[in-house]
Amino acid sequence: MAKQKTLERQMAVKLKPIDDGKSLTFNIPQEVIDKDPFNPRYYIRDKNKADLIKYFEKGIRDSFEYKWLIDMFKTTLDVKSCVFFKGYSIENGMKLEFHHHPFTLFDYTEAVVNKQLEEHDDDEHGLYVLENEVMREVCMIHYKLMVGLVPLDPTSHAQVHDHKLDIPPQLIIGNYQKFYSDYYNYISQEAKDKYNTYLELNPKDQELAFPTNYSYKPMVVNASNKNIITIDKVDQILLADKLSHINNEDISKMLGGK
């Protein structure tokens, strides 16, 4: 790790910006360009494995490759609407989120880490993985659509994570079954059990039914006593010297309520 930090400091010294008054460029020596990119090595132990996988997972979400993939879904593949709310769409200026299902991004990353642990063994320190290789392989799994992704609005997404909303297989984009078969030896037993339980509870031949709470039921909201609020009474409520002492009962009296 000390050698890696030293390399970073050396590169930082070499990468001095040149400002010609018009643009800011970097003068990178050829010997730096010819070197392999900085690729940290992480030795995996039982006590640090989960934290390292979460670290890799965050790096993947923040990477250009992953963000480009999500953008491709929205543009090239024309995935622009929530699977539950068709009116909730990017075309209407709304934010669309993508949920991994039935495997999580942690599950994909963990499988790749387990696979690469078989390929990297240091006689002195033990098993390790290379950060860039892990991220690259996880992104490649996504590029091959060996994942399950579901476009959701933020509220639906939160309900899924809270286990208040189920996602039928028909609504999932991607061939996550291929990931299961290709990486079977590296997927954790916990992820396998979760996957098999999901298939048992959600057979593909079942009729697709949307949750009743996601039926569109327009309702006109009519606030009671809305006409009793006047400019004068609002001014009374918002007096700066009284505001911190006013409670709901005081407000009700000011508005003429009972």
C-alpha cells in the first residue's frame, strides 16, 4: 500500500497543468502513459469482505461506465416510464430510478469477487482481487444484460426496498437467469436461496396483476373551512413576536373556529 501511495504522489507531481491562457491541459510524460493504470490490490479476509464489496459497489454506481449504461436504457432502449405508473415518465420531466431484481448489485459484485479470488493468490499474503478488474467485470455483466433491472418512480422504489411492493418477473428487464447459470459456483448461498424463493413465489406463468394501491383513482381535494382564512387573520398568525408561542388551539381561535 505504501508503494501505491508513493506512485500516486509521483504521478501527481508529474501531472502538472499547463495554462496557456486559453485552455488548461496536462503535460503527461510518455513513460507515465506507457505504464499500466493504477489498479489497487485488495486482500480479502472474512472480516473485511462485505465492506470491500460495498466499496466496490459504490465505485461501480459512481463510474462513467455504469452511468452510461443507465443512460443507454433511457435513450437507446427507450425505457422511460415506471412499470407501475405509466404516466410517471422521463418525458413528463420526472426522475426514473432503476432497481436490481431479484439479484442486487451487491450480489453481482460479490459473485465477481468470489470468481476473481480463484484467479489471484499471493503466496505471501493470500487471496486478493484487483479493483479495476472487479468493476470492469460487473459492468460487463450489465452490458451483456445478464442482470435484472426494473424502472421505478422513487416512491415505488422505496416501497420495494421496504418489502411493501412485489415485482413480478414479467416486469423485469434482462436475462438474470444467465447470470445465475454462468456464475452459479460464485454466487453466495444466501443469494441463491433468495433467488429460488423468488421463483417459487412468482411463477412466470401466473397472471400479471398490479397492486390495488397502484390503481389510478383521481380524487378532488376540498379543504374544509378554507374561506375563513383572511389576510387579516393570516397577519395575526404570522406576527414574529408571537409565532414561537402559538399552538394549534390559538390558531383555531384566531380563525374563528370552535
